Amino acid sequence: MYRTPVAPSTGFSCPPAFTTCLLSVHHLLRPEIIMLELRNPHSILAALQVRPKAVKQIHLHSDNPGEAWEPVIETAQKHRIPVRVGAVDPRTAKSGRDTERVGAGSATVEPPSPLPLEKLWNVAEGERGLWLALDQIQDPQNLGALFRLAGFFGVKGIVLTKDRSASVNATVCDISAGGAEHVPFAVVANLAQAMEKAQENQVWVLGTCERAESSIYTVHRDRNWMLVLGNEGTGLRRLTRDRCDQLVSLPPQGPVPSLNVATAAAACLAVMSTPR
């Protein structure tokens, strides 16, 4: 029989196959977290404010990174998070990400975690709320822009689809400028069922469709609404449309007939956030 694995100082050792097995079990029990490299100081500051333990270190590429980094450095030092200064490695300077700010610094951060769907409907009694549901948004830059809009307009939560959708990665977090930290989100396998749960929680579901006869300007805004936005190319799926309480369009006021999903969301959220 093999001996029970013990510390190296005792002189005993484990057979390689047995050690590999133990390491595999350990890996299954504690799956590796894929860290994000954030570059937008506004996104990094939001992470420091909302979940400082998720920020592992700050890396500045010079002694003078700029005014936007000053609150980042101050907050990181307050939470005893290492702030390192050094020139950027030219081998990793370009990773193909197109974000608002690059070059001055970065942070190593754990990705934000989704909440259970039922946690999204927490609204104080008498308070009017607005939510977003995204039906297979695939472009990370669009998703980041939508999180930023949600943070700006006070959206209570976002429902994301699991399949054929962008994940909340570093690009999304950077472009959101803090929105991905401040706006809670849930990831669901079945959006139609999630919409039904919203309705059970006294949230009306408003789908956006350019072919809808009703205009968003006619919507009664004295109730809770979840605004549903469709895929960049195909819009809302049929089952998603069928589950909506109301379908509306955003009628153009000029010669350009349509908007991309993030721009349309900005216009719709501005309308829905305005008291009637």
C-alpha cells in the first residue's frame, strides 16, 4: 500500500500518479478564476469602491499616470492593494482590445459575478424601477455601452442570456466605465421564463421592435418596466416578443431610419426615465 501523503520534511513522498490525482481533485473543488486586466481608471475605481477584495494589484506605467488615476491610487492604498510602477511590457502592450483609455495603467481584477434572478427585483415599496433584458447581445462593446447607460439612468438590474451572448469580460467592464460594477445582473438560460418571473414581481415587460405600431412615447411610465432589447442583427426572437406585455418602436424624426442597439437603448432609457 502507498503511504498517506505527508509534508516533504518527513521524508515520505507520494507516487506521481497519486499526486496528480490529488491535484486534479483540488482543481475541481477550487476552479481557477480567470482574472481581468482592466485599463479604464473609472472602471478600476468602481471595482475598488464596490468590491475592493476583488482588485489584486494596480500597475502604473509611469510615475505620472494622469489626474484620472489619482483617486484609483488613493483608494487602492486605503485598501492596502499593491500599486506597482514600471514600464509596460511591449510584448503585452497590445492585446487587441479597444477601450476608452489605454497605456497609463491597468489593474488585475476578479470578474464581477452574476446574481440569482430573484435578487434583481428588490425595490422599495412605492419606488418605480426600470430594468433591462438583453436578448443575445453578442458584441462586447455594445454590452459595455449598455452597462454604462444602465448605470447612468439608474437601471435596477440587467438580465443577460447565457447562449450566443457576450460575456462580462474586460472589454465590457472597461467600456462600461463602472456600470458593470454598480448595476447588478443575472445570466439566464431561458429569457422567456425570466420575463415571466419579472411579471410575477409586478414588473411589466416592454419589447422594442422597429415594426411595432405603438410608439415608446405613448407608454405609461407610472409602473415598473423591463425594457427588452434584441440582438444586433435579428432583433427580438419570436418567443421573446410573444412574452412581452407591449411592443413599441422608436420612430425616427429624420431621414436616418434606424439606430444600433446601444444608441437605441440610450434614447429609449431617456424616454422611460422621464416622469410623465
